[in-house]
Amino acid sequence: MEGSIVNLPQIVALKKKYKAYLYMDEAHSIGSVGPTGRGVVEFFGMDPQDVDVLMGTFTKSFGASGGYIAGKKDLVDYLRVHSHSAVYATSMSPPIAEQIIRSMKFIMGLDGTTQGLKRVRQLAKNTRYFRQRLQKMGFIIYGNEESPVVPLLLYMPGKVAAFARHLLNRKIGVVVVGFPATPLAEARARFCVSATHTREMLDRVLEVLDEMGDLLQLKYSRNRKSAHPELYDESSFELDD
């Protein structure tokens, strides 16, 4: 909900100090975060063995359905036998399984192309561009600068419906979230940036958001630099090699 990335090195250090087990949700990071899209573990350059249980979904980056829990064989076997969701569920259908396998091969470059890596890098570039533009317009956004989940704070519950309606009238669909899913005074719009979003698409959305921000008085940041930033150095959004 926040678009934040856990400080994994510190969590792993605590885990080792107190001999705890570490369970990590990679639902919003697998296939999108890290140099090759392998998630938060790769983002921090950590050893996957330091995480006891890795959980994720196939509904986002992989464009399918279902999810996974990864860990040591003893753990996975135990879950297969004792987990109600596993015992009373049916197996994944072959077309869905094939979709997941092909998506994994695409992201990992095992399909014989580099398109997967290019999309991961394009997503990071789009994310950085979208976040920086919003901040310069004067909006307050949450989350890590590398996270493609971008919460834009609306604060006032009464502005949530108006914000969504105005954007829908401009042919832009947006997810808005308020209480009880968020604290009462932290209603927000939640944008999910994609690698397939073109610069023209992002600029169109940003232009409308700029207008809505002025109309509904949503630009709460004290660091506002420009209401209508037009010139941007393309290289400033490039990733380091």
C-alpha cells in the first residue's frame, strides 16, 4: 500500500541475531524490482538462502493466476500435506502453468532474447521519471524511489471520489484507496507503473494530474519547484550501467 521496500539487510541481521525465521512477501517485487527483476533479495544483493520463506503471486508480473511459496523441501512438503489451501484446492490448469513458465523464461532471458531484461530496465526508468515529475509538481508521494507502486496522497476523504471521477472523465482510470484500508487522514491514489507505458502516456497522465492537483488543491509538498515542468534532462532518468 505504501510502495515501500523493506530494509532487508537489517532484517536479515536481526534474524541471525535472534535465530528467527524470515518470511518475505515478493508479490509486488518479483519480476519488477532488482537489476534482472528477481525481487527485493536481488535488489539488495542478498543471498536467497537468508530468507526462509519466499512468497509471491503470478497475477502481476507473470500475467497469470495463483501464487507460490518457496523454501526448503521439508517446509514445502509440510505445507502440501497440512495446508488447507493446498489440500482442498485443485491443481493449476496447464494453460496457466505454461503462461507462468513462458513469462519466467522471458524475464530471465531463457527465451533466447534480451527483451525481458530490457523491460525490467524500462520499468525502472519509467518509475524514476514518473516519481520525479510528481514530486516536482508538488505532490506528496510515498514509497521507495525504485518502487513502481506509486501512492499519491490525497489526504482528505472527501476529495477521493472527486479525484477519481475527474480522471475518469479524462479517460484515465485510477485506483483510489481510503479508510479503513488506509489511516483515516491518508487517503490516496495508487498508480502502478508498467514497462509498456510510453513516455507520451506518462506525460499525458502527469499533465492531467497537474491540473487536478491545482483544481482540488492536492499539492501539499513544501518542495514544489514548478507547476508545469516542461524540460527534463533525459539522462537524469537513465539507470547506471
